[in-house]
Amino acid sequence: MKTILSAILKLIAFILAGILILAIPLSLMAYNLGDSIFNQEEVNQIVSGVFLDSDIVPAMMEIITNRQAEEISQKIENTEQPEGQVLDLFTLVYSMEESNWINFRAALLSDRVIGNWIQVTVNGFYRWLDSEERIPQIRWNMVPLIEQMGGPEGDEAIVAFYDSLPDCTDLQMEEMKTQPGDPVPRAKMVKELCKLSTFPHVEQIQVYSDVMQMVIKATPEEFNATQSFLKGGETINGVYTLKWNLRRLRATMAAALLIPIGLLFLILLFGVRSMDSLGQWWGIPLVGGSLIALISALLFKPLWTGILTDRMPEAIPQTSLLYHEIINGSARVLTPVFNPLRWQSFLLLLVGVGFLAMGFIMRMGGTGNNES
């Protein structure tokens, strides 16, 4: 009976040791992730780095605006404009290339503007998470952007865009049917997006300046980010529920390291019967789990790139700037999770090797005593 009970206990300890090997890297990742995403100051730094030190903003502008440009164009065209001022904004933004969007971002969306939006968003989110507010209060100040669009920065962006346009082909010239002395074919010029040789550059640049003025008039002084995402009462209730789920998740991630510690205690209870067996029962899973964690920390960038590539939406082609910026930006977000994992797993590996060495030395010492 004792033999059967001992075998059952060892089997349970063996299963627990296998679970511990997997629990070590997962628990460390969960703890590091929680320590990162629920740290307001660190999140501010990470998000600012992702959006300010890369081209992800112009890349997002290119994808999002191209998908919504037709609706924007209709809204602007429905406003009261003088005759001849109704321009095809959809064609304008759809034909812009990556370099144009990068120039627009540099001229209009300065680090000061984007940095303020990031700070307001992050601080508003954590204030909501740690308070009794039902919804986060996030409002972006659009006045600096409007001022830049209407100031020298906006003029620079327009000139940079116009300089990137090709000369009109003979077919395009025929389509616009321009003759010397005729007024600038405003709508057709914006639709064809090319430089006319029959009109001064200043007059053509003015056309795109008029488009910019339309955008300025359509831009509110304050953008209520919360209101744009929350439409009805059910959504508001869902956000309030999300707050408590996030609080529970924060507490769970903070306690993630208790899982491997508890598994070690259970292995000690079910499997360990002597000090030399302690080295084996604790050493092997500690070494195995720490090696998996260490390999994951060293190879997380190529592994993550492969996972993300397989799940990238079709609307974001691999040749687009946004695709590459998402890959690089997400890798930067995960760096605070996997960088600490390197030294954490290395220390656990040393501890596991130490337990194995202890068990081996004690076993050898016990064998020598028996022979004596």
C-alpha cells in the first residue's frame, strides 16, 4: 500500500514539475507585462517613443484617410463654398504617397502636438482606471494643429506636396482642355493631380491652399475622443465593466509569480523525501522553465514578427509603410517585457543549476558514506 501511495505522489509531483516548466516563462512574462502596461510613466514613455520616433503617424494617416477620404470629401463639398471652390479631396488624399504623408506629418503634426495628445490620452485613461469615473475623459486640443495648418507650416506642407506632383501628360492636358488665358481648372486640376505648364505655380499652389482652408474650417477646436467612441448607454456600461476587469487583471498580473512559487511548494509536499531529491525535483523544472524563458527573451523579435505577419489585416499590405511601422512599434512595446526576462531567466537558471549540483553532491556524499 505504501508503494502504491508513494508512486501516486511521485506521479502528481511529476505532473506538477511539467506544469512548472511552462508556468515559469508564462508567469514571468505576465508579471513583466503587468508591471509595464499598468505603469503610467513608463506607458507615456513607450507610446511617445512609438509615435514620435517613427513614421507610424504618417503611415496611419495614409491608410485611414484613404479609406475615409470619400466621406470627408462629401462632407466638405456639402458645406457652402463659392462656385468653383468644390474640390475633389478624395482624389487628393488617395493619390498622396508615403513621402507626402511624411512631409505633412513633419510640417503639421509636430512632436508638441502629438506629444500633448498622447499625454492627455494616457493620463486620462489611468485617471479613469483609478477613479470612480464611468468613462475616461479624453479631449484633444486641436487649436495648435489648426494654427499650424493655417500658418507657415501649412504652407510648407502644401508646397512640399505640390513639388512632388508630376508634370501633366498630353492626355491629362487634353482632359482639362486648358488654353492660355483661361481660368485655372480648379476641380479638374485637383482630380488629375499634376502640374500644369500653362499656369504659374503660384496659382496652382493656391488651389491646394483652398483645400487646406476647407479642412481647417471642418476641424473642431477640441476633439472629444471619448464621445467619438461611445455612442450609447450600453457602450458606456461596457466601458465601466471593462474598468473592473482591468483592475482584476492588474491584480492577477501582479500576483503571477505566486503560481510557480505555489507549484514549487506542492512539488516539495508530494515529491521531495530527502535533501538530495530536492535538488532533482526543484532543479530540473527550474532549469527547463528558465531555458524556455531565456530563449523566448532572446528570440522574441523574429517570433513576434512571424506571428504578427500571419494575422495582419488584408487592408494593411506588407508593402505599406504602416505594416513595417506596426512590426517595429509593437516590438518596441514588448521590449519592456522581454528585456527584464533575460536576466530573470538567467538568475533562475543559475538557481536551478545550483539545486541540481546540490543534489548531485549530496547523493555522491551519501554513496561514499555507504561504501565506507
